[in-house]
Amino acid sequence: MKIIVDAMGGDNAPKAPVLGALQANEKYGVDIILVGRGEDILKVLQESGRQELPKGVEIAHASEVVEICDDPANAFRRKKDSSLTVGLNLLRDGQGDGFVSAGSTGALLSAATLITKRIKGIRRAALAPVVPTGNGGAVLIDCGANVKCPAEYLLQFAYMGSYYAQKMLGRENPKVGLLNIGAEPSKGTDLQVEVYPLLEQAGREGRINFVGNVEAREAVEGAVDVIVSDGYAGNIFLKTMEGTGLFLAREIKKIFLKNIFTKLAAVLVSGGLKDFKKMMSSSEIGGTALVGISKPVIKAHGSSDAYAIQNAVRQAMEYSRSGMIESVSEHIDLMRLDFSEKNQE
């Protein structure tokens, strides 16, 4: 297997992407293509004590970089020799099994959509992170790629999220919930009210395991395996979870540093604290899949360190092997709005 890594994407590029990719090469035995300015990549190698590229690692030179200040929708067109554009072209042409980037989310989404293309029949690709919940994690789809969504987008998100939970999380019959402000079908904006009967119909026919609306509190407690949302509400949900996790971590640390007795207590529960920190860390997961794109594309966090990139490469490998893209392609007819409306007649 070969994974293409954007060596110039992210706040800590090129150091973090290069070292993270090398760590993945060493740990998982995966072949790597580092895409970016060759001289910068070689400098990172030399600074890390490596005099030559390890076996299975190669460089694809790209002279330009998509900066965070660039227009996301057009940056990859204007910078045709950017690491983002070159890397996705390699993926499209079959020279790699997956692509990882910690660069601009908007630019990556636009470039992946127009270069690698969406799965035929999918209206919009979605960001689908696995968020920590009481049941071991849930797929949140969408979390920001599509701020304004018609009902068909959310219908497709529900199917794609369900397949993702099956293939990537090992959930046999994943529970799908529509993120909302109450359990009743009449709750929410026009979008939630419109999509609810479509999801309910899919549930009655056994195509997804739709359990109804789910409030944010219940979702965090682990009521569902898939949280379906438009990108606006989903992003607020995700950022609130991230902020809450950071806040709790700081407050717990303060409690244990109060005096000698609390410090001793901290030693006794250090294993549990480490597990909690690991559960809340985005670095452990590595990144977010762009679900609906015809090839595996993983968006790593912009502030990713080498360890996070290593895990993003692992995630790209798992996603490539999962059969997720094939499942979506095989069931695309079920995911169209005209199919659902026809079945309701």
C-alpha cells in the first residue's frame, strides 16, 4: 500500500508531515510519497539525522504551497504545482491508495471534489470525524463542509455515516440519529422537519437503523453511532465538544495540583487520566475522512504534530482497505431523493 502525504500542509509543515510519514513508514510498513518542495523535505530529513530516504519513501517535487490565506475555492487552480494539487493528481491517477493533508480544509475539499471527483451520484462530500462518546465513539456527519444543506444531502449523509460506522468502527447495525433540539418529528428548522420522514422511511425499509432525533446531550452520552447534521450545526457541536474537553482537562489538573494529598491522588489515578486525555485527543484519530470522494482523502488537523500525521496515514490505510467507497457506490440508488419520495407514494 502507498499513501501520498502533503508535506507542505499544516501549521507545522514540513517538519510534522515529513516526520509523521516516516514514522508511519517505519511502524506500518507502508510506502510513502512525500509531495512538496524537495529541498525542504530533504532538510527535515537531515535535521532528523537521516542522510537518505528510507526504503519505500519517495519525493514528488511540487514548487508551490497553498497558504491558509489563499482563496480555498480557487487556490489549487491558480497554484497548479502546489503540493495539494500535485498530490491529488497522483491519487487520481492511481499512483497512491490514499492522500493525507493538514492544509486548508476548504482548499482540500474543493480540490478533491474537482480533481479526484465525488462518487457518482453523491451530491456533496462530507467531513465525518469520529467523536468521543459514551458508546466508544460516533460518526459525526457533516461537521463543516456543507453549511447550507437541502434534505437530500442529509439523507445521503445518513447512509454514508452508517456505512462508515460499519466499515471503520465495526458496528453491525449502527444507530443513526438526526441532530436536533428535541425528540419529536416536528422539532427543528425546516431542514430537520423535511428530512425526518425520509430517514424514517429508510429506517422502516431496513436500509438504515434510524432511531429518530437525538439531542446533543444524548449524542455525547452514546445514544447513537451516527450523528447526522448539516455542517453548520455539526461544526458547532464538534467545536463545543473540543472546547469542553480542553476545559475539563485544565480543571481536573487544577484539582490534582491543589496540595500534597491531591498530588498523591493524581499518582494513583494517573493511568485513568492518561486514558481520558487519549480519548479526547484528536491526534490519536489522526484526521477526518472526506466521505463521498471517490478515493480515500484524509484531512488532518491544521495543528497536527508528527504523531497525528502518523495516525492520519494509518487512518488512510484503514479507509482504503475498508470497502467504504465501494459500499456507497453499490447503494447509490437508495440514496437519491427521488427514490425515497417514490417509495413514500
